[in-house]
Amino acid sequence: MLLSKWSISPKGNFYRSGINSIHTPIRLVYLDDHKLFRGSVVKYCIKPFFKNMVIIEFDNGDDACEFIKAEINDKNKIDLIITDINHPGLRGKELVKSIRFHEGLSVTPIRIPIIMLTMVDETRYPELVEDKIVDSYLTKATEPEDIIDCMEDILFG
């Protein structure tokens, strides 16, 4: 955890003052078939720190891929994608490659940032990071504060 970015409220909760001053809605597509884990990340890492985030959740790769392709084709902005590697339907590795392919077909060049959040160690899929197919690769053992830091760094530089 980067303590220089965090403060503690009088109630003992971590907070970051700059994130919630963003007024434009941020659109997140979150894909994970483990509902309990996905719900916990949304409840504890996303909603308290990203007040203006619209979260579109999926539990399988096929539905997520169809939605993302349609959004790219309709020129609707997706600000961030968080996905697992292992889930029903189109798997994570194939999903992110499909997204990158469809971005290349868009009339207006786009690149949606992708965070891979998974139980699978990065050493099993080094090309996802090395080839810059995903912007960040985190394991599910990552501390919540580091997930928030990663999201903020990707969204706000």
C-alpha cells in the first residue's frame, strides 16, 4: 500500500480525497464468475472510492465480449475492463485478444484499459503483460488498496 496516497478518516477508514471529485461517470465492465469475490471487490474497492462509477457486471466471457464489441461498434465509451482468466464462455486470454482485435476495427482508434484480476500467477501468461495486451495483471491475493491504486493510476494517470 502506498501510504503517501491515503488518509484515514476519523472513523478509521481509508480514503483518497481526489478520486471522488471526478464528476463524469466512469464506465467499468467487470467480469468474474465468482459472484462473492466480484461483489466484495465492488463493495469494498470500487463503490467507496469511485462514487461516479457505473459498473456493468458479467459472469461469463461470451456475454461480456458481445457487450464490449457492441459498445465499441456503437462508439460508447468504456473506461476500464476488469476480468478474470478462468470463467465460463470465452476465457480471459481469448477475451482480451478479441477486444484488442475489435478495437483495431473501430473507425476511431480506441484502446480500453484492461486489468487482469485472477488467481492464476502471471508467470503462466507472461505475454499478456509483455505484449501490452493488458495494462495490469493482479492476483486475487492483491491487497484492496493496491487494486484501488492500480485502478486510479490507469484511469487518472
